[in-house]
Amino acid sequence: MTSRGEVLPVVSEKVIETPDASNPVLVCGLPGSGYVGKLAADHLVTHFKLRRVVVYTSPTFPPQVSVKEDGTAQPPRGELYYASAKRGRGLFVFTADAQPTTSEGEYELSDAVVKFVKKCGVKKVYTLAAYITGSFSKSPRVFGAATSKGMVATLTENGVTMMKDGGISGMNGLLIGLAALRGLEGACLLGETSGYVVDAAASKAVLELLAKVVDLPIDTSKLKEKAEETQKVISQLQAMADQASETTPQPGREQRPGYIG
Amino acid sequence: MTSRGEVLPVVSEKVIETPDASNPVLVCGLPGSGYVGKLAADHLVTHFKLRRVVVYTSPTFPPQVSVKEDGTAQPPRGELYYASAKRGRGLFVFTADAQPTTSEGEYELSDAVVKFVKKCGVKKVYTLAAYITGSFSKSPRVFGAATSKGMVATLTENGVTMMKDGGISGMNGLLIGLAALRGLEGACLLGETSGYVVDAAASKAVLELLAKVVDLPIDTSKLKEKAEETQKVISQLQAMADQASETTPQPGREQRPGYIG
Amino acid sequence: MTSRGEVLPVVSEKVIETPDASNPVLVCGLPGSGYVGKLAADHLVTHFKLRRVVVYTSPTFPPQVSVKEDGTAQPPRGELYYASAKRGRGLFVFTADAQPTTSEGEYELSDAVVKFVKKCGVKKVYTLAAYITGSFSKSPRVFGAATSKGMVATLTENGVTMMKDGGISGMNGLLIGLAALRGLEGACLLGETSGYVVDAAASKAVLELLAKVVDLPIDTSKLKEKAEETQKVISQLQAMADQASETTPQPGREQRPGYIG
Amino acid sequence: MTSRGEVLPVVSEKVIETPDASNPVLVCGLPGSGYVGKLAADHLVTHFKLRRVVVYTSPTFPPQVSVKEDGTAQPPRGELYYASAKRGRGLFVFTADAQPTTSEGEYELSDAVVKFVKKCGVKKVYTLAAYITGSFSKSPRVFGAATSKGMVATLTENGVTMMKDGGISGMNGLLIGLAALRGLEGACLLGETSGYVVDAAASKAVLELLAKVVDLPIDTSKLKEKAEETQKVISQLQAMADQASETTPQPGREQRPGYIG
């Protein structure tokens, strides 16, 4: 009969492969408003045929399994993918089924990912997120923030509208913040979204900007299809809102083409 | 005079015996809605005369002692039982007085149990839980989800209605999810229950299905007695509801025999 | 330039002295309803001229310092006292400025105390607590629960009203529960109190019962003085309530002498 | 393929330099009511041209990055500064972008700072904080509390109004409390402030008192400018309040010169 206590393994990291990467970058997209980042990350994984290299589990993920349509169940996990993308550039993509439920969990998972990719030679970390405006936009802008003045300049040159204050909360902020603390550079690209629908148009916008910033060709035609479906939903909502606005007119609404209430 | 700091032992595991098990399975039943899983687990422990092999304590259990009718008090704990059941099959049963109060606690306790039984040769983990419908059913269905397509097929063959989406929260989900992460297979059987009463009929239903799935004879006559008592309570509630429904008729109610509002 | 991470020292234990104790017991009294346990513990420390042997600090204590009347400030801490009391019996008393703010903190502190006194030969742990009734009683009863049938018998013989169900939450429950898990015996004595005032009469009642149970002479005259002051306050409240009850009579009240509503 | 668990590094301490300090003191100022402590700490860093010697990060800081006006983003961190100030006295200043979000985080960060400066020879720790009165004062008083009677005497001699009860919560309390537990002395100086505005006058008042207590010349003229700006805001608020009070006269107000509502 023995008695023992165990140290809490906050983040468990199962390494399948440590890629021998050439000039790699890390792009992160996580579940959040409009699924902007998650859609973009999933698109990169499929488009570049990335392979899973690390699986992260954490007791700070929501304590549950999700059941899929075929009856199979799986607990939330983080996944780091990798492949050598075109033009000899290595591409890491980090995504997850959920974000951790505590600050400590967010810090630990972010730091585990940053430490791993740093070891593989990553110098720059990008997070793809949503910039919620509450209005629908036909051509969503991309906002940004970065951990260094050099990256702020690069983003600005590529047409990103730099944030001037405020904060980026959760892992989208922490991943670049902890990257900076570990000597890397980080930038967050935030696609303008209403926050009301799964927004593939915003995902497409951030990916197109990312493509310019990291000099990688990214075919976003599949996202375009999804975005067009979203646009139909938005148009219907807009029509309904317009109809409502005819009955109850709201002054000044007409001056804002491309947006609805 | 000395000063020292201590690492938090999140789960403390007191091993009484490490069974030399033959082809064993793990069945878990925990306190929850309708006590479906807990009743079933307690029934297995009594029926197969299982012996306690591991006791788990955790600072994430509710911070209290429960006082029994004889005035004795005990803090919440988890218990793993074992015996070689009929047909040469080893049977582990895990149950607890309470579920941990934090996500981290649920993860750690689930993982400690999975790691121990894996060491003893367990390949399949079953959790018994409740599927709350809000209605009373005379012949409760059994719903299910599993971590592999093979187990989904096995459950389906045995008459389990597979879940098609949604999630299984708490340790019922985590135990099979973490089992899968550690290379085992897991399935959750959820007995249909109203959620309003301690439901031995639902426990009986999941145990009868479990008996088929793991090929173990389980005499559920004692649960049948409890279920009949429950049924009396339900009949009384039904009579009261019918009486109420005579005064305030609700259309369509008659078409749903076996259910009340 | 170096970087390092540190393990969280959940409970820090500063040992001033490890007493060479003879047949010792541990009595615990903590801040809580009516200060019943805390008053009792402080009385024991003063009465038996106990000396401080261990000081506990914990990051789960409320994050603050308390400022005393002379302007000095001190963070919350736990204190274990000891002396050889009369009749050759060693007496440990544990008290604290506050109870930890998390379950984990309560578990860890309780366990640290139990482990230390076990090392010093303690076999029995008593916690002194409040049994809240919402009514004032002139001769407060003492309720109890214990971790073994033997101690239940001893308490019953000494006039304790054993609890028949329910729970004892916080460190009063955990200290005896974890004592039992570590092979000691534990009992909780709960003095009947209204919960509305600092209740020295309840403290006196539990100490008088403790004196019988552990066979230690405890002079409670100082608590009697405090209790009489409390009684004056209660009498005034009672007078006010009686006056109110004359104007708004409540049937059945007269049948419960010794209590006010 | 490997699997590993990691211990949570609660506070990460990046040491840039371990100063060889002569007779040093530690002064701490953190974000809080009226920014009294933070303004004072920032003033000391600028005034004495202190250099950053340790950077602290913690998963208990708010999980976010803050974006500055130039688009750069940074996660919250704690910073310890040092320089040999005038009269051969070493001066450590600790400040942070935010206070940790949990009790445990506050304890750990406070303790990490105290341990580091103790190693460097610090014997006395001062925290600068706000004493909220809800009223505006033209000549803010400085309140105080200390961990030793000797420091209480020193503060009293220098004109500090000692607190007589109550508590000092958060790191302002813990830093001196944990300093005392580690054998140092600590005092908290609290500048009287309304709590409604960023209050440079209160910062100036605590710094002038600190200058006397630690015998360091501190030029507070820049804080005076800021305080005068604040005073203008207060005067406007006062004028508005006076105007309101003319319409709705409140008896007794005139007797309290120097305060408004």
C-alpha cells in the first residue's frame, strides 16, 4: 500500500514529429467570434496539406467530450500542424477545439506552443482573429497590432489598419505577447466582422493579407464560396432589417451603405 | 527553525492492491442526474462482490465531510473496485462520493484512474450516465457515444441509439476522452431519464445493455425492485398530472402514451 | 540573464519547535459563525499558556494585511500551539486569522496540520465549530459527528447530540476527514448558536464537553463573563422582539420557552 | 513520440542584473485607485534614472496584450528597477502593468519580489497606495501602517496618520506582509484621494513623506504640474457641485472647508 501525490500536468504535449523546418513561421487561428481565426487556420491546414506534429491537452480545456455526427466522441485538444509550404518556407499552423477556461491555462498553452516552434526556428508568430464591429461589411477591413515597430511598419505597408489602443484578449493576444517575451516577433491580424455569423469573408480577408505579409500564395476560393453563402444570409437579414426600417424609419440609416443596423 | 514550500498533490492515490487482471474492462458510474450511473456502479460492486483496490482523494472534491445516519463523518473520495467477474473477465468499477469542483480536478482524477487501469491491462472504458429528457419513460432507451468507429458499430449492433451531436460533460465524458488519448477505447452509455427522480429503471437499462456489450451476466433484479418503487412514484405524479390535465386540457397529450408532461 | 519558473508553494510551514509530546491531542478552532471555534481556541491558548510551534502561510488566504489598533499590519496566518497541559497530556491547538479562500487551500492547510501533529504522536483530532439554529438558546446544546464508531460512542456517552445527516463544510470538516484518511480519529463538536452574535456561551459549552471527552480540566470562567455580556445583548434583542410580538402576535411562540423567533 | 507534463511556472522571473546594492530600500507602486502608487513609482524610475533589473511575467496577470498608440502590443508584466540614488543609498522600485487576477498570483509575485531584494540586502519595503475618502482634499493627508512597532514610531514622527484598524488588500498589503514573514520590515503609505481622478497630488504627498522617512531627496515638481492639472478638474467639479448645492442646499456642508460633497 503506497500513497503519493502528483504534480498537476497543466499542459500535456504529445510530440509526433519535430520538423526540421526551413525559415518557418507560425500562424494561429482559434475558435472565437465569427470563427474568423478557426476557419482561416483550418483552411491553411487543408490547403497546404499540413501534417499534425504536436497534440496538446490541458485540464483547463472545457471538461467534456464533443460528439460528432457519426457518434464518435473526443475531448478538446490543441493541434500544431506543419509542412514545407511553397517557396521553401516552412509553415506551422496552431489551432484548437476550444480555448482554455482559465488565464493560467491560456498562458501555459500559448507558452508551450511558442517554446516548441522557437526550438524549430520560428522567428515570427501571427494570430488571426476577429475585430467585432456589430455591423456587416461587404469588404471587411483587416486591423492589426504587433510586438515590434518593424512588424507594425510591415503590416502598415500591406494595408493593415493599425489598432491605436485597446487590448487583444485571450490566446490571440498571449501567443504574440509570449512570443515577444521569448525573443520572437508577433502580430495579430483581426478581420472585421459583425460577430453575428460564422464569417468566412473575414477569414478570407485576413488570409489574403497574411499571404502578402509572409509572401505565401494562398488560394482562398473555397473560403470565397463559404463567404458567398454567408453573404446570402446577410442579404436576407439586411432585407428583413430594411423592411423593418421602412415601417419604423430610423434617420441616418441610408447614409451608411454596406452596413445594416 | 525551517521553512519549506510544498507542491500541491492534486490527486492523491492510495493503492491497496494492483490486481493481476485478465482481459479486464473498466466501468464507471458517478453521482449525477437521476443517480443513474452511481446506482449502476454500486450495483456492480455489490453484485460481483468487488473489493476496493484504490482510494482517491483530491483537494478539488467539495471541501466538506458528509455525516451518515450513525453520526460518522467522511470526506468525499473516489474508489476503484476490482474482482475477476464470471467467464474469466476482470471487472474494474470506478465510483466516487462526488465529482470534483473544478475542470482541473475532473481531468486529473479521470487521468489517474485511466492510467492505473491501463497499467492493469484494461483496453476499454465504459461510463454510465444519464440522458435527461424531462419526460418519464416506462422503457427507457439507452443512448451512446464512443471514441472509435469500431465501438460505435458495437454499440449500434446492441441497440444503443447513437448520439449525433452535442457533448458529454464532466467525468463521464473525460474518462472516455482521456482513455482515448492514452490509447484505449471508450464508450458512454446514457440511460434515458426524466432527471426528476433517482432513476433505477434507467440504471437497469444501461446495465442490461452493458451486459450485452461486454458479455457479462448481470442480475439486475434488485434494481428492478427499486425501479418499481420509482415507477409507483412516477404513477402517482402521472395521476396528479392527469387530474390537473383534466381540469386544464392540453391538446395532443393523449397521443404520447408512456409519457407525462 | 537567467529565466526560471517556480513551483507554487501552496502552504508554507515555518516550524519553530517540534514538540516531544506525551499522549497529545489536537484541538482546532477557526474563525466562522459566531466565532464559536475561534473564541474557544484562543481561550485554550491563553488558559494553558501554550507556545507557538508552527506558523502557516498560504497564498489561498485572503490577499491582504490586517491593521491592528497600534498601526501594525500582518498578513493572515495559521498558528499551531502546544504545551504539556495538566495530567501529563500534551495539547496542540490550531487556529488561524482566516480560512483559505479555495477548496484546494483548505485541503492543503488541513493536511499540513494533520501531518505535523501525526508526526508528534497525535491520535485524535477535535474541531470546535458552530451549529447554527437561527434562534437564541440559554443553554446551548452541543452537536457532534466523528470519523469512527468508537468516537461516536464516546461523544454520545458524554451528552453530545449526534448529527444524523448533513455535512460539515470547510476546515472543521476537512481537518477530521483528512485525519481519518491518515489513520487518526476525528470528531467535530458544534455548539448551538443563533449565528447572529459572537457567541461565547456556545464556545463555553463546546469547551466543557471537550473537557469531559479528553479528560482535561478547563476553567471557562472568562468565557462565562463574555457569555454573560452576550446574554445581555440577547435579552435586549429578546425584549425588543417580545415587544414587537405583543403588537403582532404569532401563535405557537409561547410553547417554545428558551427560544426567541 | 513522447508525452510529458509540465509544472506550472506561476511567476517567471527574468533577471537582467543582480545589483551589488549599498544599504538599499524597496519602494513599490502599482496600478490601483487614483493611480497614486503607479504615478509615484513611475516618477521615481524617471527621476532617479533607474535601470530595469528584473522582469516578471505571470499566468495570473490578465490574459491579454495591451496595444499602444503606435500599434505595438505587450502582455502585462512586473518590473523591478534599481539605481544607486543620492547619498549612497540603493533604491529598488517595483511596479507592474496590472495586479495579478488571483490571490495566489498576488502572493507569488509579491514573494518573488521580496525574495529577490532580500538577497540584495534590502531591509525595508515601502508600498505606496491610495486611501480613498470619496472627497477631494487640497492638501491630501498620508495614512500608514507598518509591520513593526519601530516603523510605526518612525512614520508617526514624520507626520503619517496611522491607521487604527481595517485592512490593506492586494499587493500593497502582501508585499509588506510577506516582507515581514521573511524577516524584513514593511510600511504602507496611503495618500488620501477621492478615488474619482488620477491623483498626482496624492502621489506627490506620499513621495514627500517617503523622502523624509528614507532620507532621500525627491524632486516632485513634475508631479506638482500634474497635480495642478488635476486640481483644475477638481475645481471645475467643485464649481459644478457648488452650483448644484446652491439649488439644493445641504446643511453642514460649509463647515467642512477643503472638501466637497
